Amino acid sequence: MRYATLGGGKRIRPFLVTQTAQLLGAERSHALHVGAALECIHCYSLVHDDLPAMDDDALRRGRPTVHKAFDDATAILAGDALLTFAFDILSRPECHPAEGVRIALIAALARASGIGGMAGGQMLDLEAEGRFATAAPPLHDIAGVRTLQRMKTGALLHFACLSGALLAQADHEARDSIERYGFAIGEAFQIADDLLDIEGDPAVVGKATGKDASANKATLVDLLGVPAARERLNELVALAEQALARFGSAAAGLKATARFIANRNA
Amino acid sequence: MRYATLGGGKRIRPFLVTQTAQLLGAERSHALHVGAALECIHCYSLVHDDLPAMDDDALRRGRPTVHKAFDDATAILAGDALLTFAFDILSRPECHPAEGVRIALIAALARASGIGGMAGGQMLDLEAEGRFATAAPPLHDIAGVRTLQRMKTGALLHFACLSGALLAQADHEARDSIERYGFAIGEAFQIADDLLDIEGDPAVVGKATGKDASANKATLVDLLGVPAARERLNELVALAEQALARFGSAAAGLKATARFIANRNA
């Protein structure tokens, strides 16, 4: 569990929790606890995704994946225990003194990471590779790929932003702005990821590239082409920045984060 | 997820939730929701335990295991999604109108099923088989096996009972009685399971037997011998019944359940 969570990574999700919490006036210590829970979920998903039965990856963040450093059984159990630990953390008063806020966080994280979110999106992703003989043919339409990516990647990034609003018990309008920002960066993150898979340097990215093409998996970049995908990426950054317009310069950090997500090289 | 949860099984854990809830005066509909969450956790653990990287079982409840009926990736994701769904369920008002009760249930279930409970016990169990070259030698002392079993099996059965007390917002003494009952049946359940592994009929048990011996895994039955293990089982049933003495005949169902757990043949 330590190897999976403390071995680096960008920690973009916890960072978004602390930034949105700060913008809306929530306490930093609360945001750090929620960020830790969220990072447990993100890291468990990487550990399980890397397993031989899933994406079969040997390298993650420039180091052997958990099942390579230990073994498959340890990776399965460490992932299960990290997933569970996330909800343990969110149940604690250190996340927020109000039980209603903790319940709202738990409900939102469970939905974002479960069958209707990340885990369901991961299943659609395997189907999109045509891995299951009984399943639908490989996914080759833009709406289908968008749904898949919104579930698989977008839901957790959206939760990262939403959780700041929940911690701050923000009003409807502030929450709505933050959620629009969260949806925009969620889609941007995945397009940037797909572009990195095509154009990135494995030594910088810290994991194998070219996986999607070899898995015969359609991404938005395949369906739109690289130029149109880059254009959509710029549009999403503009949408993310517009969503935060009402906060003025206080939101400069979150706006810069949107640009970082779109233009990162790792 | 449906195949893993709706395909039979004794449903002992949800049954214990409803029985303890009834004894202590909690609402049945609340107990049913908590029981459903708990069964999601139990079933996810079976799906993951059955994987080739873990116990590599082909048969469960007389049917192909999830990874045999589908495939390994689907089994991993279905397990992850069931685990997550358990906390989704517990966050809902249908479990209990008081947010504090739901938080207490979530905290208790996370602890019972995580690194300090079921998942940690499962890891100790793999170590006890001597599967990891770097780990301690196979476990051959009674205290060590008891700790392992209390975590791996006992914690969820204890939670099943405790959750009835939490739902009923029971006083300290009632809760203490229920918890002593829960610990006793937890230990009894595992001894009965180990006896079934030695003496059971696979056609009745619904899964392969003789697995522990072939895995060179020490159980309490190995360490104590069959006669002493049976004696301990009877002692635990007596302890479970005594723990409920204060409830008189209202606890007849739970007492019968303790006897069923000790003497079951499947």
C-alpha cells in the first residue's frame, strides 16, 4: 500500500481538492484528508489496472508496477485495502466535523469510483478493446468514447473539485462553477493522456506509450485526428477558465492547473 | 456483480444483521440495507479470493467462479465495484435517517474489511502458506492463526452483529453483549470451515475441499487436532449463548444461529 501511494506521481487529484477548498474557504487540513482518501482510490485503480489480467503493465512512474515489485496476489489485496482505506479516512472527523459533509463526500466518492464511474468506465474500456467475445464490437463513435472517458477518468477529477465545494459547504452557484470546471478538466486530462500515448517520450511519461494503438483501442484522438484533438483541448481549457471567471484572480492557481493538465508532458 | 451476489450462498452475514437489529429494536428495512452492503463486501472478497493469483478456485456455491464464468479482468472489476457499492449503500438515508449512525456503520465496515481486518487477514493467510519468499516462515502457532482468522473471517461476522447494535443505537451493555456474541461466532465459523475442509463433502459444501492441506496451511484444526477443535467449537457456542443470556427467549434465533454455524455441513 505504501509502495503504491508514496512512490511519486503528480498528485493532481489531491492538489485539486486543496486548491478548490482554498478558493471556497474550506480548511486546508480537511482538504488534505479528503485528498489522501482520493489518492488511495486513484492509486488502487492503477495497481489493479496494471495487473496481467488487465493492462499488463510492468512500469509505472518509472518504477516496477506493484505486481512486478511484489506479486499479483499482493497487488490485488493492496488495491482492495487502499480502496477500503479511502472510505475509512472519509468517515473520520479529521475530514470535516459535520457528519453530513462526510456522508456527502462518501456518497460522491463511491459514485465517482464505482460501477457508474471509474470501475464501470474501466469495464467499458476493456470492452472497447474488443476483449470480450460476447460483448459489443469495439467502440468507434465519439459519443461512446466520451461516455467511457467521463466515467473512467473524468469522474474522479470531477470529484476532486466537487469535494472542495462540499467541504466549504459552498452555495449552489459556486458549486456549479466548480463542477463545470471539473468536467472540463476531466475531458482535457484524458485527451492529453491519449496524445501522450501517441507522442510522448516513455522516459518522461514514466510508463509505456503506444499502448492504445497496439490494443486497437479507439480514443478521441483517433476519432478526431491530432489537430482537432488539440483544438478541443484548447477549447476545454478556455471552458475551464470561463467557469471560474466569477472568482477573479483568486482562481489563478486553478486556471493554471487547467493549462498544466492540457499541456503536460508526463 | 449480479452473478457474484445473487447466486445463492447462505447469506449468514445479512441474516445476522437482521436478527441483531430485530433483537435490539432497529427497523428491519434499515437492517436489510446494511445487510446488502455487507453481502457486497463478502461477495467481492470471494470473487477476488477465487482468482488464479489468489486461491485459484473454479467452483463456488456449486457454480463456476466469476473469473471462470466471465474472465479475470471482469472478476477484478466486479469485485472492486461491489466493494465500492457497499459504501455507496451505507451512505444512503435508507440505511438510517441519522447521519451519525451511517458514519458509524461506514467506519466500522471499513475497519472490519480493510487492512486491519479482512484484507489484512487474507494477506496473512497467503503468508501463512509460505507463498512469499521474503516473508516470515509458514505460521504454526495457535496465537498467530487466531489473529489471522479473527481478521480474515471474524471481523465481518463481528460487524454483522455490531451493525444491529449501531442501527438500534443500543446502550453500552447491550452492544457489549452483542459484540461478545459476534466474536464467539466469528471464531466458531472459521473452525467449522476448517473442519469442513477436512471432513466435508464437496458436493454438499459447493466448493473444493482439502485445499488447506494441499496449500500446507496450518489451521486451528491442524494445531489442536480434530477432537480438541470440536471441543473448542462447543465452548464457543456456549459462550455465544451466554453472551445473549440477558435477552432471554427473544434471542432464541441468534442462539440457534450460533449452533447452525458450528454444526453446518456446507
